[in-house]
Amino acid sequence: MNPALFLDRDGIINRRRVDDYVKRWEEFEFLPDIFGLLPKAHAAGFVVIVVTNQRGIARGLMTEQDLAEIHRQMQQELQQRTGHRVDAIYHCPHGRADGCDCRKPKPGMLLQAAAEHNISLAESWLVGDSESDVQAGIAAGCRAVLVDAAAPTSTVAETVAESVATTLASAWKYINTHATRGKSQNLISSKHQ
Ligand SMILES: [Mg+2]
Ligand SMILES: [Zn+2]
């Protein structure tokens, strides 16, 4: 069984579009920390899995095909720039009223990923920029770090995450030093590199 690093997409891998969705590749803007994180997470033994709510599909603003094309381009650029790609991408296309099991804060995407990728959820982590991400991670039995650029002045006291980081890079630092099970020996030694 492998530990996973579950990553939210919008606000973690790419810039979140306020009151909008990333509907085509031209609207996708990488946040820089992902390029450093991906090789390190793989070297530390994590399976890296994206779990993303994409309600724009339910709202008819984009199609499944549009999303697949965005993710194809995302993977291609990650490969070009880091030599790594994320190991899987799960998305929820549903709306708030659809009552699905996959839309975060529900843990459905993480549970499906665990079954399909031989993941040990108790050794896995979720990193997201919304409390609903953190709640999905905790509900799945993972540990979670909230990324909040405005911390500590924002309302992070409300979070159920075990740590709040201002960037993805600092979230990774926390995970790398606090992962205590599974491949922890690799994790602990890699921090000195
Ligand atoms: Mg997000
Ligand atoms: Zn769903």
C-alpha cells in the first residue's frame, strides 16, 4: 500500500479564477510551487493524485471533453518542466444539488482513488485551499494541510486541518517533517537534501 498526496487543483496547482471556472487551457495558469513539489513528492514515495470539483460541467459552462483537454495539457507541461506528471486526476462534474458522493467535502474521490491505486489512506495527506477540501481529506481518514495565503490573519482557526500553510511549498515542508508512518524514513532523510 502506498501513501498518497491528494492535491486540490484550483488554488493549489493553478490560479483559482474568482467567480469563474478554468474552462479552457488558455485560462489555466500554473502556480509555481507545483513544479518543485511534484518531483519531491514522488521521491518521497507518494502517489500524487488530483481531486477536483468541477461544477462548471454541471452548469453547462464547459464539457467533460473541455476538462479532459485541460488536464491533457496540464500533464504535458508538468512532464516537460519537471519530468513528472500527476499519477491520477479525479473530478466531480456534479452540482451542489445533485447529491453525489464525489463532490468535496464528501470523500468519494479519495475513496475511489484509494481502491484503484492501492492507497493507504491513514498514511496519506490532502492539501487544499478550501475547508471543503480539508473536510474531504479528514472524512477519508487522511491528514490534511490547508493552504491559505492570508494566514494567520484570516479565519483559519475554524479549520479542521492539522496545519495551515501560506504556500504549497510550505505545506510540503510540513508534510515532509510530520509524516511519521509508512515511508517516513525516506521522508525524514529527504528533508536534508
Ligand atoms: Mg481550490
Ligand atoms: Zn460528484
